[in-house]
Amino acid sequence: MNEFLNTKSKKILFIIVIIVIIELSGHGIFASLFRFLNSLN
């Protein structure tokens, strides 16, 4: 059971790292949202 939790937490950590990399590269959800809000002004 302990090994199952370990692999699950590694998968979650891996997904978070990918999301952070995408956001920092400027193609993420937050970057798109800010671009959209700036285009309204």
C-alpha cells in the first residue's frame, strides 16, 4: 500500500511540474487569461 501511495504522489508531482513549465513558457491557462484581459482594455 505504501508503494501505491508513493507512485501516486510521484504522478501528481510530475503533472504539477509539467503545468509549471507550460505556465512559465507563456502558453498556459493563466498566461492566456492575462493576455485576454489585456486585449479587452
